[in-house]
Amino acid sequence: RDPDEMTYAYNMGVRVDERAGKRERVVIGGPDEVVDTLTGFARMGVTFFNLWPAGDPPEQRERLVKEIVPALREAVA
């Protein structure tokens, strides 16, 4: 198979919270820090992110949709 035609997915927890402490296997930080971390994964070849909110689900879903996804799309475009 052609590696350029493959999807490279990564499942990860994300918490957009400037005050939260670091946790193993969860991307945590303010919006800029989270976007920078996710952009780093994209630069390593990840082409599909399965992000699950870590923390208060309604608040985290809203922050992911409004603050992270648009900025990540712009950063990797």
C-alpha cells in the first residue's frame, strides 16, 4: 500500500484547562499549548485525531469545538 494514501489515527484525551496539572496520556494546557502539541503530532504524520474530552464533558466539548479544532485546522493547513 502507498503510505501517502493511509490514514494515521491517534486516540487521545484532551483537556483545555490552563490550571490543570499534567496527566499521563492526556494533552493538557491552555488553547495555544494544546494546539501546539496536536500540531506536533500532525507534523509527525498523524492524519486523523480522535479527541475525547478529559474533564467536564460539556465544557470540554465546547472548548474543543470553539478553540482547538479551528486553530488546529489552520495550523496544519
